[in-house]
Amino acid sequence: MTTVENRTPNELAEAERHTAHNYHPLPVVIAEGEGAWVTDVDGRRYLDFLAGYSALNFGHRHPGLIAAAHAQLDRITLTSRAFVHDQFAEFCRSLAELCGKELVLPMNTGAEAVETAIKVSRKWGYQVKGVPDGRAEIIVAADNFHGRTTTIVSFSTDPDAKADFGPYTPGFVVVPYGDETALREAITPNTVAVLLEPIQGEAGVLVPPAGYFAAVRALCDEHNVLMMADEIQSGLGRTGRTFAIEHEGVVPDLYVLGKALGGGIVPVSAVAADRDVLGVLKPGEHGSTFGGNPLACAVGTEVVRLLATGDFQRRSAELGEHLHARLTALIGHGVIAVRGRGLWAGVDIDPSLLTGRQACERLAERGVLAKDTHGSTIRLAPPLVVTRAEIDHAVDQLAAILG
Ligand SMILES: Cc1ncc(COP(=O)(O)O)c(C=O)c1O
């Protein structure tokens, strides 16, 4: 008789033993991935309906992205920005074009791009708007998620993200998300920027009321305030458009990008804006050793090329309609509410049945990976290469655990 080796428990225990416990992962140890699927160390296959929090919009190991990375690995990987390399101009040019902006500033993680936007808007406030030194204010939304740096958690309203990490960075004003009146009342002559997620991901895939972002745009124009859209999770095809804010017919002054920009291979983030905004930075005032490195640029250029075809946005829009139709049909059958756009859904499970965590554990047992957020909400965000049949399979598993 042959015994099947079960490596998972040992791998989980080893991981626990040697790491800080800043995550509470599902008990799955992944060894390989392709497209919308991953395989664990014991050979079990799962449909990946988290997609690295949207960092894997193009799926695991997209052939074009892997080829671009391989080709670059054989040439040069890092120069620092002390020199220019031959992948830099094309990445910046093509990303700026995709965004309809004049300039981009590449960084690595999403949090660094948010920090960049904060710094640029403050400098713009002092140098262009004429705000008195040290008085710049940035308006943000309650229940925001923009990353984990000490400045960013300073304006978080989530105690888990914020408590015991003070003293906090001043200069941020929090208003309710989606509330135009509250935003209007919060603007002062010292307001330099409004920083918002077009759809709040961590908060549970919250879509603001129709017309909210048009009102934000109008208020920013009226008061000479920069509108900064954090599209790190919502952007780059996830909602059926290149940018989620496009659904609102609005163009922000700054796009803050990350996650999928690195093709699921390397961390690549960026801020895109026009010259009158990003031009405030002079040599020595901001930077990153790895930001805009050759490998990142080679992969990022290919990401932009994939997005420029519009195919992923179309897939997300079409398949997203199907996903939302299937999920909406579960309302009253263990599901209380469904929100989102494109291939992105926040699903509120009846809390008398399961917590979000329990729902994700049961889904994993049935070969579907998803992630809970607060309470009984789970997030579904498959790679945009997912098929209609795979969506049906995942929703069938959700229906089964609720039935
Ligand atoms: C909207 C948004 N902004 C910023 C970040 C931070 O990105 P990173 O984890 O790459 O620092 C995230 C990550 O989940 C995010 O969803």
C-alpha cells in the first residue's frame, strides 16, 4: 500500500515558527500556479478567487509577462536611478499614455506610491497653491485602506491597522466615504488634496453613490485641490475599465497605481500626473533604489501593452456581469448583499450561518480560494483570465457551503 505524503501541516507549522504573525493565512500551502489555478504542496488544485488582492489580474505566470521577465533577467536587472537604463523611457511613456497623463514616477509597493502622492501633493500645495508652510491638509475617507506605513496608518480608521503605532502623522482629515456634503464642509484654504479609493476594497468592496466622484471632481476644481485616485486595487482592468473611476466619467489629477502593474511578478507601483503636479519634484527630493528598475520596467511595459488592447477590460466587464448575476441570485439563500463592479465582488454572508473566515475555510476545502474582510463579508476577485465555467464552478461551491 502506498501512503500519500501530506506536507501541508508541517509546512504550515514551520511557517508559523519562523515568521511574525502579522497575517492569518488560510491553511493552504501553494507550490505552483497557472492562469486562474494554483496547486498546493500535496497536489490539490484551487481556483484562485483572490488573485493576490488584484496583483494577479493577468493570472499566474501569464506567458507574455513571464517571457518579458525572462528576457530581461538575461540582460540586466538593476541599475538604480543613478543611471538611465534602456527599459525606463518606454515604460514611463506607455504608462503615461495609458493614464492620459504627461509624467509618471515609478516606485515599488502600493504604499510607496501612496506616500509619493502625499508628498507630491503637499509640495504642490506649498509651492503652487501657496499654503503656509507646514499647514497642508489632505482629506481622506473613513474605512480607507491605502497601505501600512506609519503616515498611512495615521489616517486609517481601522483600530487593527492603527492602534499602538503612534505618534501619528498630522495633516489628514477623515470624512465619511460617499458623502459629498461632508467633503465640502471639510475643505479649507489649506486643503491640498483629496485621496480616495474609487471603490473601497478592504472595507468590503464598497461602491459610492452614483455622482459622488463627479461632485468630488467639481469641489476639487472649485477649491484648487488635487484629486488623487488610489487605483492600486481597483485599477488596471479589475472593474471592466482601465480605471474604476472611469465608470464615474471623472479624471483625477493623480492616479496611484500598483499591484497588477507588476504582473504578479515584481512589485511595481507608480504615480501618474501632469507636469504641473509631478514637476514640483526636483533631484534629491524623492526616490527609491529599486523604483523603476529594468526588470520592473520590462514587466510593467508588457502589462501596459496587455491593457492597451482592451481585451482584459472587456473580459472583466462581460464576465463580471455573469459573476454578479450568479451571486445576486444567492441573495436570500445565505447571501445578504452583493456589491462591486466587473470581476470584483464583496459578498455579505448571513452572519447567522458563517463568519467570513469560516466561509473562506469551507470554500478552500472545496477548492476555491477567497479572502474574508470585516465580519461576514468575503471578497471575490478572480484573475481576469478566468473562464465563465470557472466562475460557475466557484459560485456553485459558494452556494453549496451556504445551502
Ligand atoms: C487601495 C490600496 N491602496 C494601497 C495598498 C497598499 O499596497 P501595498 O500592499 O503594495 O503596499 C493596497 C493594498 O491592498 C490597496 O488595496
